[in-house]
Amino acid sequence: MIIFITILLVLIAIIALLLIVGFFIKKEYSIERVVFIGQPKEKVFEFIKILNNQDHYNKWWMDDLQPKKTLKGIDGAVGFITAWDNGGQQKGEQEIKKITEGQRIDFELRFEKPFKNIADTFMETTAFAEGTKLSWGFSGKNKYPMNAIYKVFNLEKKLGDDMSIGLNRLKNVLENN
């Protein structure tokens, strides 16, 4: 019985500590990853502008084996929305909010499950001598106490790693096709 009470008290202390720490941890996050692609900027931009092309490189799309996708609007145009639902665990949508032709695309991600959240993302192309520098950014806010959970589980690093995987897949698709 003493062991059970000790374990229970330790768990309560850990949860309390997380809740207290959450008051002092920033709620905003911003992640950016970059890849250099040996293709002209125009080719890279035209490919990333089409949201359905994310099926070929986006880690999150590729990991979700059975998503039900719903498309609204004209892909590659402002206002286009692709929504996903994999049967209850993950649900949300991504909308093209702004396009600076040949340079940058701004998206809004609206998550419904596993928790509600909104994130802003962008993909930006910059020409350089050997091809294109592609930057992928992801930013948003985590409400309390999610900000503490985000920090404890190092989710910012995990998201960044997933973005890097997607960018490297994109590089492979564009350079080898």
C-alpha cells in the first residue's frame, strides 16, 4: 500500500510540475528547414504549388495509409483546401492562403484531432547557381498546458525532423524524375 501511495504521489508531483512549468514556457513556436534542390526554381515552385503533390513527399501524408481526402477548389490556387480524416485519430485541413507567384506559398493548417490547433506554414523558393533553395516554415501557438507537453516531449525537434524528411523526399522526387 505504501508503494502505491508513493507512486501516486510521484505521479501527482510530476503532473503538477508540468502544469506549473507550462505557465513559464513560451506558447509560440516557429520551425524552419531548408533543402537545396538541383532543379530550376520555376520547376520546384510549380511542383510545390500543387497540394496533391504532397502525397509524394510529405512525411505525414505518406505515413497515414488510409486517409480520406476531400478537395475543395482548384489545386494550386488561393482558397484551395485539402482535408483529411483517417477514421477518428487525425482530422484537419490545409488551405492555400496566399501565393507570391514563383516565390512563396502560404498555407493555414487547421487541426481538429487529436486536438484543435491552427498553424501557419509556408514554402519559399530562392534561386541559386546550382538550383533552388527551398525553405519550409511552420509556426503557431500551443495553448496552456499543451505548451508544456510540447516542450517536455521535444515535439518542436520531432516536427523539424519530419519536415527535413519531407524536404529530402521532395529533393529526391524532383531530381530523379
